[in-house]
Amino acid sequence: MSDTGRQSFTDKAGAALKPDSQKSTTEQLGDHFKGTGDNIASTLQPQSDKSAGQKAGDTFSLNSNHNDDSLLTKAKNAFGMGEKK
């Protein structure tokens, strides 16, 4: 089961298994935008906050960010507004 706000694994599999030549333009655009949104969500969500299933799904789909800090946390740290360690 995918985490909240992430594309479901069945949607990803369905999009990947159906050849683009059999998809309508609307379907291709939908797959593109859903995939892009899921990539952004994967990058913004720290690995430590992902469920085991989501980590496995991201690894399988080559969508793993392998970082512990989200982009927001990295930006805060870059400007000195993050947590002091």
C-alpha cells in the first residue's frame, strides 16, 4: 500500500505495463503528470517518514531519494533556519 499523497502501486504498474502506442494522448498526459507528481512527492518526503511498503515501491520503481532530509529541510538548513544539531 502506498503512503498518503502518493500514486498507488497498481496505477503505476498499469501505466507501465500498457504500451504508449495503445494509450490515448489524454492517457499519456495523465500518466506523465501523475508520475511527475509522485516523483516530487518522493523527493519531498524524507526516507525516515516513508512506510516500509513505500520504500520498497520507490526502490522498485527507481524513485528512491536515499536521503534522510526532505528538500524543505535542506533549504531551511542552507539558510540557517533548520534544527541545530
